[in-house]
Amino acid sequence: MGGTFEPENIVVTGGCGFIGSNFVHHVVREHPGVHVTVLDKLTYAGNPGNIAGLPSDRVELVVGDICDEGLVDRLVAGADAVVHYAAESHNDNSIADPSPFLETNVRGTYTLIEACRKHGVRYHHVSTDEVYGDLALDDPARFTEETPYRPSSPYSSTKAASDMLVRTWVRTFGLRATISNCSNNYGPYQHVEKFIPRQITNLIDGVRPKLYGDGRNVRDWIHTEDHSSAVWCILTKGRIGETYLIGADGERDNLAVLREILRAFGRPEDDFDWVRDRPGHDRRYAIDSAKLRRELGWEPARTDFAAGLAETIEWYRENEPWWRPAKEATEVRYRAQGQ
Ligand SMILES: NC(=O)c1ccc[n+]([C@@H]2O[C@H](COP(=O)([O-])OP(=O)(O)OC[C@H]3O[C@@H](n4cnc5c(N)ncnc54)[C@H](O)[C@@H]3O)[C@@H](O)[C@H]2O)c1
């Protein structure tokens, strides 16, 4: 391992989305010497309110597209690191219309790494465990950095493509980059289209939650705060050219998660509706994050899932003005898909 990298000016793409904005809060709180420039297009998933109230001398929002070469070049030239979160991120949307996924996830990544290469800027690429496809429910294996890529949806295949571009830019052009592939996040500021916020906001509205397929799909849940601390750790201590898997040993099936939410609302555990599964729905994801823990000494701190979920439910109860404007349109979209 080399010395610790100490960035002072970082560009965070997608910093008005769920995980990116949680990372911006984390950096402002934990790393007082760092200035953050957020580059975000403010798609339906981006909300400037996610970073509102942060000190203006620490965080600047630039509204723009990561595919805009001129803008990206200008911002990257003035930075010492780029942390790339911006993406089209929702599987169901990628099945309905893959085209924005190709543009943002593939072309957008290409635009950023070209600028980082040109200006010699450190780059961290935030990706997902979904690039590895899925595991069988009865398979004891977990994903490692050596697992072959086998993406299932247009979302995960465009993320996989972007990971490959980064690997190539490291090898062929000497880009100073690291990659992380993380499991499913939960916590505040997550869009109501996603599984946990959808169930919580349905219950707040007195609507029965909806569960896909047979509910046995397993996800490896991590609190978004732990994802942020892991990304910072990799950015500052990771070995150039390496991939690190991020996970917190949080495997649970969707039925168990839904029952935990129902319990928190004091509702019977079968008080929900089954809905049609989505095509190609992955069965199980599970992360082995031993490399990150062993090499860089990272450990998750928020591993009490019930406590993290209770806090997240509380956040949605207290922040209805944040999620309400997106709720109806999201449910209309799901109804059209029979879900
Ligand atoms: N959500 C998860 O559980 C999870 C797990 C592992 C990895 N990831 C990865 O983390 C990243 C962030 O995910 P998220 O759940 O926060 O997504 P999100 O959909 O909540 O946020 C994405 C953000 O990117 C912005 N954006 C989209 N296209 C853009 C463009 N062309 N130019 C500039 N900004 C653009 C959006 O406005 C939004 O603010 C993604 O790269 C995703 O693949 C997510």
C-alpha cells in the first residue's frame, strides 16, 4: 500500500442523488479540509434539497451533464479527485427504456475518465455488485473481486461496461483509478421508487405494500453511511488499479425486510400484496468484503439492520415534503407495469 492520498478539492458526480448526497454529507462532516463540487444533471432522481443547508464555502452545486465534455473538462481541471456516483440507477426503468442508461452510465463514464486522464486527476468509480449477476439461493458462495461479470439487466450491463472502461484506462493510459462494487444501500434520501422507501411510504399512506415474485430474492443490505466511509477509505488509501467489494454481511430476503418494516409499523406480517415479478430478477447477491477489510482496515459501523431501518422509517415520516412530490408518479409507473 502506498501513502495516504489527501484530496482537498473533489468533484462528486451525482451528488444530488441518494448515495452521492449521503457521501457529500459524510465528507462535510468527517473531513473538514475538503471542498466538494457536485456535478449533477438533476434528473427525476436528483434533488438539490439533498445537499441544501450544507455550508456554501464547502459545497458547490454545478447543474450539468457528465456527458458534457467542455463542462467536465473545466471542473476536472480544477480538482484533485473525482468520485463518480452519477448514473441511471433503477433496474425497472432500464427494462422500460435502456437508452438513458447507455448514455449516462457508459458515455458519461467515458467523458469523465478522459478528462481525468488528460489532467492527471485521481478517479474513483462507484459501481454495483449487480455486475456479477446473481447467485442461487442454496449456493453458499459470495461475490469476490475475482467473480466473472455476468450482468442481467440493461442497468447492470451498462455499469459493467463502465467498470471495464475504467480498467482499460488504468492499464492502457495509466489512469490513477480505483473501483468499488457495493451491495444494496438503504438510508435517508433514497428515491421512493426503490424497494425499502416504496414500502415505507406506502405504509405511511395507509396503502398495502407490494412484494415482487415470491419475495425470496436475497439482497445484502448496507447502510449508506458505511458505503460512504468505505469509498473515502478506498479513495485515500486504495491501491491504484484495484477493485474493492463493499459489503456489511447484511443478507436478507425481500420478504424478511418487508416483514421487519411491517412490524415497525405495528402491522400484521402478511399485510401486503404479491405482485408480478420483474423479468430477469436476480435471485441473490452476497458480498465478500474481506479484501477491503484486510488491506485497508475498513469496517462497517452501522450493522444493526433493525436499528438502521427504524431510523430510516423515522426519516421518511419526518421528511414527507421531500418524497411526496415523486410518490404519485412513481406509483402510476409501477401500476402500468402491473407492479
Ligand atoms: N442504490 C444502491 O443500492 C447502489 C448500490 C451500489 C452501487 N450503486 C451505485 O451508486 C451510484 C449512485 O446510485 P444512487 O442509488 O444514489 O442513484 P440515484 O438514482 O439516486 O442518483 C443518481 C444521481 O445521478 C444524477 N445523474 C443522472 N444522470 C446524470 C448525468 N448524465 N449527468 C449528471 N448527473 C446525472 C441524478 O440527477 C441523481 O442525482 C450509481 O452509480 C449506482 O450504480 C448504487
